[in-house]
Amino acid sequence: MKQPRAWQRMLSGRRLDLLDPTPMDIEIEDIAHGLAFVARWNGQTRGDFAYSVAEHSLLVEEIYARQNVANPRWQLAALLHDAPEYVIGDMISPVKSAVGPSYTELDVRLTAAVHLRFGLPAVLPVVVKKAIKAADKISAWLEAVQIAGFSEPEADKLFGRPDTALLRGLEIKLRPPAQVRADYVARHLELLAALKI
């Protein structure tokens, strides 16, 4: 019996095997393009543009940098924290729970390949992973109250109330995908350059 296709052709020409991804089949331009067109909150946000996973990732990296000692390696990990979603999409938490462990396994394999491609460890140190998750929750709170229609008490209950000082100057941006894609690639290149100093 013929096995179903488990690979996707990327715009770079790469062929990414979702079941056995290799770092050599991963390009930042493919990640940035995919994430710039994947909507967070299943597209249920206010504004003329969807709030993309790429825009979210830029915000998470900024929040992470505000909360932690500057380290381009872990800032890069924060920028790439949702990178697998460029091929598997962004599922809201209730859907991930319903799908079960198979989604998590796919995410873990893709994350490891992405990390290795850009010089990060396949599995991040626990302290770094926790710090990125904390930044991700702050971003989710901001998104929830600024563009996804949640009240602050509801967002507090789901994501925890962030420190008001940390929120200062942070604003959700809704921009055209091409602009977000370019900014994502540019930030990635800045962080890679900082690693080589």
C-alpha cells in the first residue's frame, strides 16, 4: 500500500519531510514567509490584517530580551519559538489538546531541526525554555486584550497578569504580511550576526 505524502515543497525549492525533517531542508525565508501568512487566534482578531505568527514571534523575542540578560543565542531561540508553525499552522490550545500527543511529537521534531539549522541546541536548556514561555504568555495576554476581544480579567485568568512596567511601550502591530516577513528575516540576520562577534 502506498504511503501518504508527508513532505511539503517550500518556496525556496526545498522539500521538507514533516516526519523526518533535516536541518538542511530549512531556510529562514521559508519560515518567515509561512509565519507571516499564518494567523494567530484562528484569525479572530480586530484589524485590517491578520495578526501573524511572525509578528507574534517578533514581540515574544522583544519581551524575552526585556526580561533576561542580553544573549543573542537565546533571543534567536525566542524568535524561532513557533517556527514549526510555518508548515503545521497555528492551532489554538483547545485544538492542540484535542489532537493529543501526535501534534506535540511533530512539533518537537520540527523544532529540533530548526534549532540545529541555526546553531542552537536541538533541545533548549529548561531555564531558557521557561523564560521564552513566560514571554509567550505575556504576548498572549497583550494580544488577547488588545486585538482578540478578551476583557483584562478574562486574560488575567487565562494567561496571568503581566507586570505593568514590562508592558510599557508594547503594542500589538497589524501590518501587511510582506512587511512582517521582511522584518522577521532582518531580525534573524541581526541575531545571527551578533552570535558571530
